[in-house]
Amino acid sequence: MTVPDVRVARVYDKPRPGGGARVLVDRIWPRGLSKEAAALDEWCKDVAPSTELRHWYGHEPERFAEFAARYRAELTGPGQTAALDGLAALCGRGPVTLLTATKEIGLSHAALLVEILTDTAA
């Protein structure tokens, strides 16, 4: 099995050539962005962290390891598993760019999703 071509970008960034399907993975719509400007192929809310977890984390770097563990646990719920399976299937068809409004992409759930999607395929 080949490792999928999946990457992360900010939803505010313009699409890049070869970026493939653009999938928003945030639970809430990004502030100040029109649907046309987002240029989305899909909005996958069900793989986003719960509101409670997102508020607890607050993008505080010292909480990232615990956030990652809690987020991975949330992804085992039936709705989240189905959404994650759908995302994995999309990744199997070609390049995918996961989009988030987060400024610190490396400390985001989207970065964790890339790890999960590429580990699953390996």
C-alpha cells in the first residue's frame, strides 16, 4: 500500500497546484472567509476535536501531547471513525490538502490527522 499524499495548509491560503482535494477539517467555519474564497471540495466537521477539547487545549504548546492523546481517543467514536474512513478513502484517490484556520499548523489537529492518515496506509 502506498502512503497517501496528504498535507496541511491554512484555509485562508490560495489553492496550490497539485494540492488535490481541499478539505476543511475544522468544526466551525473560518472567520471572515466566504465559501467561494475557501475553494473547498469538502467540509469534514466530524474529524474536528470536540468544542470542549478545543477550548481546553487553547493551542497552548505545553498541552499538545495531552491534546493529541485526547483527540486520538475522540476519533474512536462511531461518527468520527466513519468520517475518518471517508477521509482515508479520499486520500486513496489522490492528493489531499487538509485545511484549518489555526495559525500554528504544527500544533493542530490537522497535523495529527496527517500522521493518522499516513500511518494507517503504511
